[in-house]
Amino acid sequence: MHTFYGRLHAPAQSGRKALELGSLPEWNLADLYPGMDAPELKRDIAKAGADAAAFESRWKGTLAAEAARGADGKLGEALKAYEALEELIGKIVSYAGLIYAGDTSDPKRAKLYGDVQEKMTDASSHLLFFGLELNLVDDKAIELALDADPGFGHYRPWVIDLRKDKPFQLEDRIEQLFHEKSVTGRGAWNRLFDETMTELRFDIDGEKLTLEPMLNKLQDADGAVRRKASEALAATFAGNLRTFTLITNTLAKDKEISDRWRGFDDIADSRHLANRVERSVVDALASAVRDAYPRLSHRYYRMKARWLGMDEMNHWDRNAPLPETPQATISWDEARNTVLSAYHRFSPEMADIARRFFDRNWIDAPVRPGKSPGAFAHPTVPSAHPYVLLNYMGKPRDVMTLAHELGHGVHQVLAGGQGALMASTPLTLAETASVFGEMLTFRSLLDKTEDRRERKAMLAQKVEDMINTVVRQIAFYEFERKVHTERKNGELTSDQLGKFWLEVQAESLGPAIKLREGYETFWTYIPHFIHSPFYVYAYAFGDCLVNSLYAVYQNAEGGFQEKYFDMLRAGGTKHHSELLKPFGLDASDPAFWQIGLGVISNLIDELEALD
């Protein structure tokens, strides 16, 4: 129902490390429900089911007639009731999802999550007819109703958006079957992936770690530690390869069946439709990034290998810190003040919204066994507020992740005014505020840094983050294209998946990085491949867009902040072309992507000048 806007980058922190980090906040979910056994939750679950059934009984089969009545019709009343049900169901599902993310290994939480998924799928099956039936109403009748009925007209952006799905919708009973079987189909395989991943343990020198702390060791200053971490990751991934291969094959086939029935031409077209972005725009982005590999990632990694005193780096050296990189742990208070200060410098309003997340316990920061890896911001529902999950370990990248997720959070708060149906932003634009928040934080820190060595380390870190966000994510997109294309010809073996992975990584990373034995299994841990096929290009889209936006901001004499907040407040009510027009930007122009990629190239130029 709702997207966890997250990113990639366990045992609890203890001893000296915990003291260095300071007191890390854990979220308070009572703003949704007081607890898993709360009577309010049980009441709302029952209410959602009963109200959804009553809604279907009241409105099913009436929408065309209501549209024909013009000003006397009740489509506005129907849509308002539909939105209220979506809000209620969304609140319940959000709570269960957040409780589960806090500890996926807890059987009680897992049961609540599974039970809620089933019951809310049953409830929402009663609502499924609404969008399908509304799309069967004649275009002219819909337009007249939108003009005649102010209550219905309020939802014009949502109705127009809904009708873009019309060519791909199926007969009602087939849609209902797809919907109900999602619990035992895609939903079940997603849950298997999550629970398998959180149960994995990686053995390094006799210590068994969960995924997050092990991935963190790939950023260790000691090359021997990085190598051991990579080998431990590869060993555990290889030991579970059959499971991950089966999950990938099953979900790819599930998607192929759905796409075939709906009539999508290209394997990624359903994602493009959901993102409300044209295939030609994404193709232009992917092509521009692939063409830029030599002057971005290939060039940077040649420089980095030289800085590390290597002819070529091993794959486990890709995120190694430079000798100039400060190794001190960044406390939570310092991270908080750094991000809020950067946000305030851009806009006091932005900082005020972000501060609520700290003051009101909307953030869960500690690393814990069973906790979901990575980081995300969940919008929940407009009647409540977003929540942010982190696995904070005091690294510079963790500070940037905090800035990223708070950017999502600010966006979600501002867009909430559009209501449950129109607040949600397409993924391509959902990454805009998060990446912009990172850029503000980076630029604020860079402006304060005068030491040449520290400046070099900061620039290198930012370039690596941008390569990870743009180059690496487009490589992920190309991997998914290979997987889903070849899956049409039959099941894929683990060897085939590993081969595709190595091909796209070698092409994107370049000759300065040697992909050693074991790396062919590293596709297994990327959750986006499982939860949201073809999600990954949204990161590259957002990063390049923000680079262009930031260039406009730097050159603007005034008024940028107001236009920026208008863009965030719009939520899902406007197409990307409408949102970018006030800034003089056009994502459909192939030259647009060169602006964003040029920002990365210029940072690498600056690094070369410091070398």
C-alpha cells in the first residue's frame, strides 16, 4: 500500500562504540497504535473490513449513472469515502510493517504482519472495483463530472492519473484474483527473502555478524579486514544461493505473467507507468549514464587505485576510505546538528520540519539483531506522520544517509496536505528531496573545510556516493533487464545470474577494479530486485535531477526555496514536466541528463586538481 523509500548501504552497539555514538533514538509508534495488542488496532482492523464491504455494496455498479447526473451526481461523495478507507487501511498496514521492520526475527511481530497483510488484502479487495469501474466510464462523462461536481473535481489529478492505467486493466474478477493471490504469491516470496536475509550470519575470525555490520567492514581502513569481510559475505551468500535463485526466478516469472496479461510491451513498462515517466525518458537516462562510465567511474577508480598504492583495486576495495579520511566516530548529536544546520542554511522551515523527527521520536537509529537492514522513510498516512529507520554506526556515510532519509521525511510531511490519494509521489520524484537534502549537507560541510587533505577526502566520498547512486544503480537496472529478458526463455541458474552480475559490474566499474572469486554472488542481497523490480533507476533519475536543480539554486537570485517547497507540496498531483518547468528544466530533453552527469565529472576534475 505504501512505499518504504529507502537505500542500501544486527548486533546492538555496545561498550566504547556505544559511548562514542551517544544515545540513539528508537521510534515511538504510539502515534499510530499503542501496541500490537491494543484494542484500537483490533477495532480498526474490524472496521476496515466492514466499511470496505459496505462501500462495495453502496457504490458498485452505480458510478456511470452518478457521472451522468453531472452536478447532482455523488462521485465526489464516493471518492471521499474511498479515500477515508485507503487512509484507514494504510494506517493499519503501516503500523504492522514498521513493527515488523523493527525486529523481523520476532515470531509475534511476524504473525501480526502476516495477519494484517491477509486481512487488509481481503478488505481492499472490496475496493478493487472502484478504480476499475471508474475507468470504464466514458471520457467525456468523466470530464463533465469533474467540472460539474466540486467534490469530485477536487480529485482531478488522481482521476486523470488513474485513467492512464485504463489500457492495462483486466476484467474485474481477474483483477480480484491477482489481488487476493498476492498474499500467497509475490507477498509471500518477499517475506521469505526478508526473513532469510535477517537470519543470515557471516563468520569473520570466529565472530558471527548480521548483514549491516558486515557490509560496514567493506569500508574498513584495513585491506585485510575488507578482504575477510568480502569472503565471509560470499561464503554465506553461496550457501544460500539456491534459495535466492528460486526467489528471483519465481518473482521474475510472476511479473512476466502479470505483464503479459496486462499487455505491457517492455519488461520495465509497468514500472515506468507506476512512476508516471515515459520509457523514452528512462532510456535516455540509462544511455547517458552508460556512455559516461569511462569519464565517471572508470576515471575515478583509476585515481583511487593510485591513491591506495595499487595497480588495480579488488572489488572489496571499492569503498575503502582514503588515507585522508577521518576515522573518528561521529556521535548522534553531531550528526543531528550537522544535518539540521545544513537544512536551516537553505530554509528555516525545512529545518523546523526535520527537527520534529528528532524531538518527537520519529526515528529508529540503533543497529539491533533482527532489525531490517539499510534505511528508509515511511510516509504512513497523512493523518499521522512519517517514520525513519536507520542503522546508525557513526560513519560519514551514515550522516549522509540521515540527511537523505530526512529529505524524504520533509517531502512526505509537506505532501501530506494532498490527502491519502494524492500525497504519494512517483518514485522518480520521490528521490528528489532526499538527494537534495544530502547535497545541502555535503555542500555545507565542504564550505567549512579549508584543509586540503580533508577537502580531498570529502570530495572523494561525495563522488563515490554519486557513483553509487547513478552509475551503480543504472548497472543494477541493466542487470534486471538481463534477468527479466532471459527469464522468458526458462528458469535461470545461479551461474547465469552470477554471469549477468559480473558483466554489468565489469562494464560499469571499469578496468581499475578486479572482480575476484565470490563476487558473482553479491546480487543476492539487493532487496530492490525483490520488492520493487526496476525501482533502481529512480535513484539515478533523482540524483541527476538534483544536480541540475542545485545548479539552478546556486545561480538563482531569489525565490528558489518557494518554488522548491511548491514542488514538494504537490505530492503526486503533477507530472514531472509540470514540476520542473518553473526551474527551466525538462527531463524529456536528452541534454538534461548531461547537466547532472557533468556535475559529477566536475567534482572528479576538482579531485584531479587536488591530486
